[in-house]
Amino acid sequence: MAVDSPLSSPLGPPACEKDAKALQFIEEMTRNAESVQQRVLAEILSRNAQTEYLTRFQLNGATDRETFKSKLPVITYEDLQPEIHRIANGDRSAILSAHPISEFLTSSGTSAGERKPMPTIKEELDRRQLLYSLLMPVMNLYVAGLDKGKGLYLLFVKSEIRTPGGLLARPVLTSYYKSDHFKTRPYDPYNVYTSPNEAILCPDSFQSMYTQMLCGLLDRHQVLRLGAVFASGLLRAIRFLQLNWRQLAHDMETGSLNSKITDPSLRECIVKTLKPNPELAQFVRHECSKDDWEGIIVRIWPNTKYLDVIVTGAMAQYIPTLDYYSGGLPLACTMYASSECYFGLNLNLMCKPSEVSYTIMPNMAYFEFLPHEPNLDSTGFDFTHELPPKLVDLVDVEVGKEYELVITTYAGLCSTEWATFFASPVSTTRPRNSISSGGKMCCSASTQTKPTRLSCKRRSRMLLTSSVSTTPA
């Protein structure tokens, strides 16, 4: 139920006081994007002033935008590879960041087709957690009563390695799930999962998927939303159910756990809650034994209100299959993020996938936009040109134009080129720094003469530039 709060937001009435503060924060950040961006850049440059990378360009302690733009070049990920290799091999000097590099985050490869390790710092976890904390307050504007049930989210950790210098290299979500931010998160009735931490953190993919699916079936009437990171991940879960429903039904009927679940902490956790339930087992057998699996999601989890998955960019191809299995449930793309940087969140969550729009949060990094020239090389850049490219600030994008995104992060990635955006009008009742995501990444500016908000749609290809670079997580 919405509450009356002095912290009102043009986004709509908040579900609770905590949501009101989150929505007000979104409003303040986006309405004051210009000053927030100036502050972010000054913080990044001042803290990293003595790093090897920045001293090359003789900023001499300057933190203003003009000096930064005139002295630092726009670069690609490949330009930073020598520095990244040094860090990976054990060089602990302040090469890119004055803060110690805590680990490498590997990109998913869904946009560029290859995984790239990105150095990061511990502080970035706080920034990512901040963005996560804004997701449910926005969702609660569209879907009521999510505090009355659970979310069946198929979440997994992936393999990690150590670099020659001893730093971990792993996907950004693996880093997050293994952090105290996730493992010791406080109870939130709007964010209760069916999967216990032990199942999510199990490194064995079969054991993790099996126990997460089992828990989701046991709580089937409490499940209000289903989710995975990518659409392909949710479809893998459906396929897993097709292959394993007989054993799952056996476990539910007998109250005994599959002997293939050998992880000690995981087995102990599941055995505590698994009790004989012949009625549920019979129901699962009845539904899953049918040849027709159309609408299987709402048949098994009848109270599901939406699917929380990424269905933009390369994942758009899976939309018809998701519609088939879900009976046409809404597909919510909640946020846009990458290994290098978390960008923003979707404020119009029940829109069509082709109309998804992500609001760029200006406190996450320093964002610039390079007007896209499609007649140039495959990246849209002409790095052989004598003059440096003219970058446009977040609040100065023009409606109807395409841009390449250039980011500078707190972790020391400066002016790094990342993705293509297209500017299009966006309602002024929404925060004005938005990104809409369909088959491409687009930037939509407010219809004001000088927009203070930006909305973008995601393209399937990616780019990197000098201070910060981004690849979908």
C-alpha cells in the first residue's frame, strides 16, 4: 500500500518510507546531474592525481572539466592493456588508481564476444549496492504486494582464477554474491528469495540449479516473480526442469534429497526444510509430464506477476520463447550494468522490451558522449584524425543523435569508450538521465532546450574509452 510521505517523488507514491527516500534520491541525482557530474569528476581526479596514468598528462592537480577534456585522450580497452597486465602480474604501485586494486572483474562477453578483465576497487561494491537498493522502490510503483511473497531468482557463482600477481579474476556478479553486501544483507520483505545463500554460492552448477529449483517448487504459492540475470539463464532453468522433474518430484514425495547433492553446507541447509509432500509431488508430475509446456511458469507458479530478466541486446532473441513458457507475463529489465561500471536503472518497468529505458545515475561515474559517425570504422571512431574527438556532456546530448559512451570511473578507468546511444525524447515526469534499451542502446534527452536527464537504448556492440570502460555484466 502506498504511503503519504513528505519525501514525495514525481515518479509516483512510494510503497513505504524507505522507498520514499530511495525515489527522492533518484530525483535529486537526476535533476542535479550537472553538479553531480562535476563533483564526481573532481573526486576521481583529485584522489587519483598522483597515479602513474594521470601524471603522464600533467594535470598538475587540476580537477576541472576543461583541463581534463583538453589533456586526457579518449582510449580503448586495448590502450590500457599494458597497465592492466602489470597490475595482474603483481605491480601494486598506483598505476591507474590511488586505491588498491582489489580484484579483476571479467566481462560476460555478451556484447563484445570476448571476456575482458577490468581492475576494480573495494569501494565500487558500495556503489553497486547503492544501485541495487533502488530497484525495488521503483518496481513497487508498478507491482503492489511484493512484500507478501518471494522471488524465485536463479543466481549462480562462476569460476574464478588468480592472476600471476595473486588477485582474483571473476565475473562481477560472482564478486557481489560472495561479498558481505550480499551474504549478510539485512532482511527486506520486498527482497526475499526462495533460494538460500548456500544454493546460490555452491560452485557446482548442477547442485546449485537443482536445489534452487527444488526450493522454488516447495514455495510455489509464495513465488511472486521469477528472475535470472539473462533471458538465456531463465530458459536454461526451464530446460533443467524438463530434464529433472521426475527426481525433483521424488525428493518432494519422500522428503529425501537427491544423492547427487554432495556439497556439505548445501545438503545440510536443504535437508532441514525438506519434508514429505506427496500432494506437491503429484502436482509436479501432472504438469511436467504433459507434452505441452506452454504457460508452464504460471501453471506451476500461479501467483507470478512478472519475469525479471535482461531481454535487450543479444537477449532479445529469447523473448518469444519466454512469452511461450510464461503465458505472456511482463518482462522487466530493471537495471543496466557492466563489469566496468553500473550505469542506471529502468524507471518504466512494465514497458515493452523494445521500449526499455534506463536512467543514468550521474553519481556512478563520469559520463561523456561522442557523437557517433557511422561512416567511420567499425567502432564509429576515427582515431587517426589530428584533432581529438569532441565529447558531449551528460546534460548536453541532443535529441535524435547517436553517441558513443565514454566513461571515467573511480577505479581509474579514464575516458574509456563503451557503447552506442541514440537520443530520443523522454517524458519530463521521469528522471532525465535515462537509457532505453531494445536492440540498441539509445540516449533519450528531455525535450527541454538543455536536457538534464538522459535516456538510452542499448546496442549489441560495445566500445571503450580512456577513463572508464564498460561491458555488460
